[in-house]
Amino acid sequence: MRPPTLNIFPSQPMHVEPSSTNNHKAATALVSSTTNNSSKRPSEPSMELANARNNAPSSGPETAKAIKREGNRKGPTSSNSEHEGPKTPDPKTLRRLAQNREAARKSRLRKKAYVQQLESSRIKLTQLEQELQRARTQGMFFGGILGGEQGLPVGISNISSEAAVFDMEYARWLEVHHRLMCELRAAVQEHLPENELRLYVDNCLAHYDEIMNLKGMVAKTDVFHLVSGLWKSPAERCFLWLGGFRPSELIKVILSQIEPLTEQQILGICGLQQSTQEAEDALSQGLEALNQSILDTIASDSLSCPPNMANYMGQMAVAMNKLSTLEGFVRQADNLRHQTIHRLNQILTTRQAARCLLAIAEYFHRLRALSSLWMARPRQE
């Protein structure tokens, strides 16, 4: 062997021995680098796939928009090709659609009218309550007569709330009635056509139906209030019959105001007057029989004071049972009045019916004016 030559430029100090540790580290580094290089190559596709997944959300909306635009370009063509056919629906479909629209419109109108009616009823009820409370605090008396004891007409604090409400409603009814009569009189003077004048006449007849309905409601709770006539003026009470006017007398009043009449109209009105008079007589006879029966019941026992309480309570129970039939008489009389007005409207022409309603309104207006003049007359001491 050749002797070792002297290393003039050593890589490390000659007095330090190369350690086995450094050699081992170098080998380990060499092996690990080789391993990393070999494992990196298979993992590159997976990293690229992960990067593609991470980049997918950002490119997703753009891709969706592109697809949507492409679909929009193709949509009309495909839809036109799919729906090629008659462009206008058949008449049956059009008629059904029109009916549905009309039904929906009517339903909306009914709902709106119902809501308005509820609101107006609420406001009217509030006003009635306020007026009733104000009348009670001020001591107002209805019918123009101050009441007291011994069966005389009494104040509002002693009448039923239904009767007080009826009096207020009747006052409002008179105001509306006056306005309707003014409109009807203007329509007659302007010589409107028959069909337009018929609207005014129908409105007035419907207004008469309202007061009949009001009287029917108060008759259930306080029939004596209707029969007493406290809601009428003093002059009207002189002609009161079962809570209202006599239909036969009213026919006599207006008969001369609606001339000329045809022969057929004269026969119809005369027949109506005769049938009305017979119905009035029947009701009057029934009322007289009721009064006599109640009188006999009350006076059937001794009228000594103090009475026998057992007999007294029995008599009162029987008399109250008989008195309950008074409501039926008042209802029948109101029905007779209602039928008479509507029957006259059927017999007469539109213009004659208008003059008839104006004559009836003027008749009662003059009775109320007579009452006012009588109450305002100068007193002689």
C-alpha cells in the first residue's frame, strides 16, 4: 500500500476525527430526501384535485350564470315549439275566467260594504250611548210631557233603554225622511223620466220599511211605549191607532191628491180601502175584547185594600198572560199599514205614487206643525 499522502488543504481540522453521528445524519438526510421525492410525485394529483375543489365555489356562480344565459337564449325557442297551438283560449275558458273575475269583484264589494256597515253601526251605537247618557244627566223627558207618579208619562230615567233608543232612532228617521221627501219633490218638479223617478220612489218605500222594522224590535220589549204614542207629537196622538195611523183614513186623505185616476185604479183603491177598513174593525174588536178580558180578570176578586195576596198574585199572572197578546195586535196593525202603502204603490203609476208619498209626508208634517203651534201658543192666566 502506498503511504498516505499529506493533505495540504484538508476539509476539516486534522486533529478532529470524523464522527459516526455525522455520517449517520448525512445518510438519514439522503434517505429522507429520496423518500420525499418519491412520495411527492403521487400526491401531486391529489393536491391539484383539492385546489380544484377550493376554486370550484368561486367559479360556480359564473358557471351557473352562463348556463342560465344559455337557457334563456334557448328558452323562448323551446317554449314556442312546445306550446305551438291556438294563441287565444276557447270561448268557454274566456267565459269562465270572466265569471271568476266578476265573482271576485262582487266578493270584494260585499266585504267592503260589510266592513263599512259594521263601522257605521259601531259609530251609531257609540253616539246613541252618549246621547242617552247626556239625556239622563240633563233630565230630558220624551214626548214633551213631564212625568210623575200615578201612571202618568214618566221621564227617560224610568223608561226602558230600548224605548229610549227607539225615540232617538225615530228622530233620526224623521230627519232622513224629510231629506228624501225634498229630493222626491225636486225630482217630480224636474219631470224626470219614469225609470229615474222610480228610484226615488223606491228609496222612500224602503225608508218606510225601516221604521216598521224599528217598531217591530221595540214591540218585543216595550209595547206600551208604542201604544202610548210618546214618540209622536201631541196632535198625532189624537189620531193614534195601535201605535200608528189608520190606513183607511190615510187612503181618504190622499185620494184627492193623486187624481186623475183611471177606472181600474179607482176600483183597486176602493177595494183596498174596504179590505183595510174590515181588517181595522177586526183588530179593534179584538183589542176591545182583550181590554174587557183584562178588566174582568183584575176585578174578579174583591178590590179591598190590602188584598188577599194569594188571589192578587194569581190575578196578576193571568192578566199579564193576556196582556202579552197586545204585541200581536200591534204587529198586525203595523203589517196592515205596511201592506197599504205598498199596495197603493202597485196600483198607481210612478208619478202618482210619488205624489202619494209627498201627500202622506205633508199630512204628518202639518200635524207636527200643529203640535208645535199649540205648545207655543200664548197662555191666558
